[in-house]
Amino acid sequence: MNEHRPRKRSLTLHGHRTSVSLEDAFWDAFRDIAHERGLSINRLAETIDDSRGTGSGLAGAIRLFVLAHYRDRAGQMRV
């Protein structure tokens, strides 16, 4: 059951270290998406961080990004 608990990992965004807590499934999916796009997870996190609103935390923004990625992919499969 520990795989459902968030794990804190360090990221570097624009030269500054920050910690993000995500469940293993989200870390795995986030790494996969970064790899598909030819980006480091730090660079992808920077992109997400730059586009998120001030009312949302980075961890939540990453989760929503991962969800949107796979929803878009599922939508393309239905066509």
C-alpha cells in the first residue's frame, strides 16, 4: 500500500531547488511523458510551473498535466 503514499523528490526549476510530493504512479507517468518529449523532468516541471496559475500548487499542476496527457491520448484512440 505504500505505493499510494506521496513521495517527496527534489526538482530544480530555473536554478532553484524545490520539493514535490507525488504518488509513484504520477512520478512514473511524469518521467515517461518527459522522456517521450525528449525533456528532463526538471525542464518539463519548469514548463508546467510557468503555465500554472497562482492558485494551484506544483504537485497538483503536475497531476493535472499527467491526467490531461493521458486523456488526450485516450481521445485520440477513439477517433
